Amino acid sequence: MLTNWSGNHRFAAARVHRPTTVEELQAVVAGAERVHALGSRHSFTDVADTAGDLVVTADLPAEIAVDAERRQVRVSGGVTYGRLAAELHAQGWALATMASLPHISVAGAVATGTHGSGDRIGSLAAAVAGLDLVSADGTLRSVRRGDPDFDGHVVALGALGVATHVTLDVEPTYDVRQDLYTDLPWGVALERFDELTASAGSVSLFTDWAGADVAQVWLKSRDTTPPTDLFGAPAAVGTLHMLTGADLEAVTDQGGVPGPWHERLPHFRMAFTPSRGEELQSEYLVPRARALEAVAALRSLAGRFGPLLQVSEVRTVAADRLWLSGAYDVDAVALHFTWVRDVPAVYAVLPAIEEALLPLGARPHWGKCFVAGADELRPLYPRFEDFRALAQRVDPDGVFRSDFLARTLDLD
């Protein structure tokens, strides 16, 4: 039985295909009544599932082609960010950001709006300059930045086709240092929140929401020299993992030692299981202007969800123009939850969290656990109806439709 990464979702597809050429992929899509692409299976919901045919993209030819003049790379959609990053660095190139784990596929991460961290850094999807897609009838088509409806195609949840290739912006390679601090009082963190998140290119706050302090702050910097303490929080002594008792070998190098960007920007090493593996995750991206209200709400709710929480992470993401992005048209603060793998208990506390956060404009990460349906999500996305119209135009027979899309976007 095929499951997702953490084992909480069993895929319901009638058939699973592993095409080894784009032509095989086209034939599968053309012959299917319902079909969906499956990447690295790092989602925690049925976002990548279908009642029909799943097509695993990992066995398609792995192409990574840099166009130095355009400062772009064209990569097969099933390639992982870890593999892409290593090849880019070897050729003298880099991405502006990476997610906390490098194990995820490029097309899958882009399609669900996955992100890294940084006040001035957009999500992984913000770097997309083009997509090559297999359409519902099996034909190939391409969309490029600047084309009509391009901004609706990038974070598209698999509703508009199967991505064979993704073209991303790149820049010359660079080094990053990673410095950790501990026990930053929440009062200081809130009072100086803007200074705190601007203190490095990427900033992560790890908390259980219940304590008086932010337990850990991770700074990832290109060329700044972090202070010996961070607004009074001391520098960490030795290597830390954000999860108590987890394998320290799994995290990327800390201690302020500069190293290649792809070996510092992710929290976890490619060769190790990220986080704990057996877990659930949720995440909500709230407009930055409402972030402190969101933090206060979560701290007040900590007693209700605390026994289920392994750790929470707070990061920032710059605004973009992608219709279904959590950062569409607004700088966002991402509030992430790593839960124990207790599906009924986690889903029992999510309504209270969403009751507090959604009125502030918070948008759930499409690939993580949430309970909001189309009626609740529609007001949060100004281009919600535009996306629905685009999906109906591109896929009038509903070949790429699914239970997830029916539930969250009213596409059935």
C-alpha cells in the first residue's frame, strides 16, 4: 500500500504508474479519466491523491540545464531540491532560498506553495519562470512568466496538468553561516519583531507557545557577522536540534562556520530523515501586519494543543503575485506546527486554531493538515474564482480533479 512520507495517508488511487519517458507520461494522462502527479510524497493530506491514476514523476529523465545568460535553470519536475542544489553549486550557481528539508521534489514543492524564510525572500514558487505541462489530452504545453494566467499556473495543486519541467531563477553561488541562539524572551521577540526577522537573510523561531521564552532562534546569513547575543539571548553552545532528543547528525552545520548555501539554508541534511519522520504538520501564513495578533492567539491556545505539539516554527515570506500562494500580494509570517502522529487528536484541535487565525487572513499550507473548506478559503484568496475559472477552461472534463480539489476549491 502506497503511503505518504509520514505514513498518515494511504493513497486511494486505483493504479500507480512510473513512466520513464515524457512520452509514456503523456500516454498515461491521455488514457485516464482521473489522474494526478505524485512527487516525493512529503504532503500530509490527500492533495496529491486521486481515485484514478497516479503518475510518479521520480523516474522520468533527470534534466538540469543552466542557461547562464538568462540566469535560469530548467529542471525535471521530479528532481529533488537536494539533487538540484548540489548540481547548481557544482556549476557555480545557486537558488535564493530552500525549504527546511531538501528531500522534496521541485514540481511538488512549487505546486503547494512551499517556502523557506526571509523578509525579502519569496517562496520556492516565486522563483518559477516557466512550466512545461502535460495537458488533460496528453499534449505538451508551456507557460512562461509574463504569459496570460501564468500567475495562476504556478501554485496550482496539480489541477492544471502534470509538470514535466520547471524553469527557475538562479544566481551565482554563495556561502552562508548558521548561528543559533536560545531562550529569547517572548516580550523582547514581540517588541522587536521587525528587527529580529531582519537580523539575517533567514530567521526561524522555534517555540512550544507555552513558555516565557522562544526556545531557539536560527539565523542564516550570507555576509553579516551576527552578534554574540541576540537582544539578550545567548549564543547556543554546541549543535542543537529543534526537536528534543532528535539526531543531531541530521541538522546542517551550525556554529557560524560558513559553507555552501545548499548545506546551510535547509535545516536538515539530505542523507538523513528530516525532522522525525513519523509526525503530522500544519502551517498557516498570516499577513505580517496581523502576525503579533496571531502569536497572541496561539499562546492563549497553547494549553489545548500543547500535548500534541513537538515544536512550532515561525518564519517570514515575502509577497508574490501567485494566485493560490499563501503570500499572494502580502508579506507573510508562517506559523508552522510539527505534531505527534495522532490524526484524530490533531484534527480535533485544528478548528480552534483556524477559528483564531483565519479571521486574521491566515492561509493554510496546501500540503499540510487543515480543516477549512472552500467556503472558508474563498475570502482569503482574491483570485480564488479566477483560479477556478482557469481550471475549468484548461481542464473542462475534470481529468485532474480530485476529492481534495472539490473540498478546498469547489472543483468537482
